[in-house]
Amino acid sequence: NAAGCTSYPDNVVYEFCKLAKDTGMDVFRVFDSLNYLENIKLGIDAVGQAGGIVEAAVCYTGDVSCPDRGMYDLEYYLGFVRELEAQGIHVLAIKDMAGLLKPEAAHMLVSAIRAEHPDLPIHVHTHDTAGTGVASMIAAAK
């Protein structure tokens, strides 16, 4: 999608990015809510062709501090970040859409990403749904 969380034809995405960049937008957040790389590649390419800054997002769910809770463990996120960086992104966003990122998990996740990608800027975005948003941001910054 380009804006408005709806699907657009590829040519519309490319033209939107070009026009947005030409009229002053510089950073474009590109993401897929299911972290499906194939759905993100077009947006990364469109922003890149327009000369914009690609901020690719990892959509966070689960709990990396509790590895027994399914597929969304630390390695899942590290693997996805590796794939995004291989696409030539400029900034990584950790998009915690539901406010699930607890302080311990925030520290673990950001520290592990930083260890592998020391020069990649990281932007953590959360919602304070569970009341842990501020504590999670402090933990992510440590």
C-alpha cells in the first residue's frame, strides 16, 4: 500500500513516492503487518527510486523474552532484519502496533539487532496499550 492502508497498483505506488519526495517528504515507512518480505520489496524499491529514505518496519508480536511462546522468538526477528538490510534499507523501525513489547523484550530485541547491525539506525514505535510503553522505550534505549 502507499497511504491509507489499502492496496494500490504498482505504478501508483511508484508515482506516489516520486510526488511525495518531490514535494518534501523524505522518510517513508514501509511495512507489511505479517512481515512478508515480498509485500515490502516494491515499497522499498519505489522509495529508493524516488530518492527517499527507506524506513522498513518489523511488525512486533509475541514476546521475545519468553522463547517458548511460538515462532516469534528473537531469531525470527533477527532473520527478518537481515532480510530487510539486504534490501538496502536506511532505517529500521520496530513497529509495536498492539503495545505488546515489554521492557525486557525491548532491551533484548534492540540489543541483539544493534549487535548485528551496529550502523543501522533503529526507531522503536509502540502504543501504551498495556501501560508499559514508557518503560519499554527506556529499556530499548539502554
